Amino acid sequence: MSRLAIVLLALAWVVALPEVAHACPVCFDSSDENRQAFLVTAAFLTLLPLGMVTGAGLWLRKRARQAGQIEDGTGPPDA
Amino acid sequence: MSANSAAYPMGRRPEMVRREPLVSNGVLGMLIFIFTEVMFFAGLISAHTIVRSQAAGQMWPPYGQPRLPVEETAINTAALLVSGIVLFLAWLAFRREPQSARIPLLLSILLGTIFVFFQGLEWVALLGEGLTLQSSSYGGFFYLIVGTHALHAVAALGALVWTWVRLDKGTLQATQLATVAAFWYFVVLVWPILYWKVYL
């Protein structure tokens, strides 16, 4: 079996087999608003630390580049 | 003999270059602290959002609970935001000539104090109207979220006063001002989100 066929089979498996699993006993409520609130806050709390770490990393990289430019003499002295 | 010293013949080993740190220790420490505080407030806001969503279709604020003073707090919010802008101006002034930052820094402290003072008055009024920590989840969340922010605001104001005293004595360093300013910016920037989620 070719590698492509294995990948396609795995994808089909992933798409076809899963069922809705209510693993969290409190994450499901009869009201749509409550369910939506759980989804939104879960996404918010997941993405927020990732966003902050990414932002800090980009900021440090920018500062490092500026410092490198100053050392090389290719950047403005007050950068 | 270590592997490093063996790599360079005697007298040819390059000198260690000591670079300036990209971020001062104070600012880095403050940023890490702010990251943890952002997550703390995010947890509080998320819990509030979920509890509020469970009351969907019902009254929010719950029946019998006083309404929060939205308009007065909006003015207070503006004072806090202006305080952050003035602190940024103080930072710019400090970089040009340290002593020229005295007035904008003092103005920033004054605006921050106005914010905390009027928030305190608001609390007294709400307690008088029957909104307490135990009166409902609405009251509980209000005092927890706004109170936690107020604690941060008071601590940051204390730090700002400390920087002003050092500036007055002529001993304030740029990294110290940057560290305290980062804390104050956090207090200023997190408040509009809390106002939007709790008051509106």
C-alpha cells in the first residue's frame, strides 16, 4: 500500500469514526448561550497564553535585531 | 584542559564580549508577573461569562440587586486611561530630561488616585444598596473582579509614588521607571475589558 493511500485511509478514519463525546459533565447545558460561553472561554483561555508567549518572542527578536544592527553599525544609534 | 580552551591556540582565544541585556531584569520580572496576572484575570472573566450565560433568559442583574453605575464608572475609566497616556508622556520626558518628568508623573498618580477614590465611593454606595459578596453570584463576581483590580491599582499607585520620590531625589533609573510603568499600563489596559464584561 502506498504512503498516500495510508494517509488517505487515516484521514478517512479520523473523519468518519468520531462520535460526539460529552466528556465534560458541566460543559453541556440545555441553553445555547451556556454552551457557546464554554466554547468561547475555552478558546480564549487556550489562545491567550500562546498569544502572549508569541508576542513576547517577537518583541524580543525585534529588540535583538535592533541591538545587532547597532553593534554592526548598520542601524540608527538610538534604535 | 577543557574542550573550549583546546580549540584556540594560546593567546588567540577571542575575548568574551559582554552585551547589554535586551530587557532589564526588572522589566523582565514584571512582564512575567503581568503574564500570570493576565491569566488570573482571564480565569475570572471566563467564570463570569459562564455564570452570566447560565442566567440567559433570566434577569441580569438578578431581581432585587442594584444596577451598577455605568455612566459614572465610564468617566472613571476615562480618568484611568488618561493616566496611562500621561505616564507614557512622563516616560518620554524622562528620556529627554529626567526632571521634566516630575509633573506628568505626578499628574498620572493624581488621575490614578481619582480612579481608586471614586471606585471606593461606588463600593460604599453599592454596599448601602444591598449588593454584597453573599447577596448573589452577581455581587460576588463584582467584588471579586473589581476588588482584585483595585488591589492591583493601589499597589501600582504605591509603586508610582515610590518612583516619584526617587525622581524628586534624582536617584530614579530608567529601568525602574520602565518596570513600574509596565505594571501601571497593565492596570490601565485590563480595566476597559473588566468594565465591558462586568458593567455593560
